[in-house]
Amino acid sequence: MEKLILITALLTCNLSFANDIYCKVVGITDGDTIKCLTDNKKQIKVRLYQIDAPEKKQAFGNKSKQALSDLIFNKHVEIKARGQDKYKRTLGTVFVTELSIFYCKAKQEKPCESKIDVNLKMINQGMAWYYPFAKKNEQYKQAEEQAKKNKVGLWADKAPVAPWEFRKKKTAIKY
């Protein structure tokens, strides 16, 4: 009985970490897709969950890609995996750890570390839309509304076109 409890505990523990991926960002495909290299040298493609960035040939496409690169290229990140998309990319929320220039407490000698939600940061910077077709995320929705209000990034454009609308038009023109 003790062995069964121990095995169950180990399986439960492993399952709780099964959705966490730790890797180094080795490529930025666009403003919402990255390539990572895990510790065991496996390369994975990750699509940032719940956001959609401008396409490469769309206004702000290159700026969005550069913004994501500035945030995480060549850095170690943690990915909270949420499954896969139809292109077999891992869907995930990406976190990067940054040191704050401020100290956590007055007497502490080391700077604070904080985890930055990269997906949210891209929305805050006006470099991506909150993807409304995904699971609801009020924080992301409010961040987009704030970016719009402040005319940050792509929201400075007079009439930004959502990537999903841009893709529809592009597909319609082909046929």
C-alpha cells in the first residue's frame, strides 16, 4: 500500500511539471512564434498562446518580431504549455526571468528576480493583439484595451488590421 501511495504521489508530481518547458530561445520566426532548444538539445517551435501578432508583410510585422527578439532572444525561458496547434507547434505562455534594478528589501544585497509574462508584454507594447478566439483572459483583454487607449505600437496606426482578418483577405485574393 505504501508503494502505491508513493507511486501515485510521484506520478502526480510529474504531471504537474509536464506542462512546463525550460529552453533557450534560438530563433524568432515572427511576433508570436519562437524556436527553442531544450537542455537535451531538442528544438521545439512555440506559438505564443492567446496572442496574435501582425504578419510579416503586414504593418508592424517586422517591429513586432523585433520587439519579441528584444525581450527573449538568446535567453532561457519557461513555457507553460497549453497543447499544440494544427501546425504541431507547442502553444504556450512564455516567461522570462529578469533582475530588477531595485532591491526587494532595503537590507537585501541582491536584486529581485521577477518572471515576466512575455505574451502579456507583447500586448502591453502594442505589438500583438489579444487573440479573442482562445480561452478568455481578462488580463490580456484589459492590456489590449489600455494599449489601444494609449495608442501604443500598432495602435498608433489609423486603422490596424487584425492578423486573422489580414490572413482572410490574403486567402480570398489567391482564389
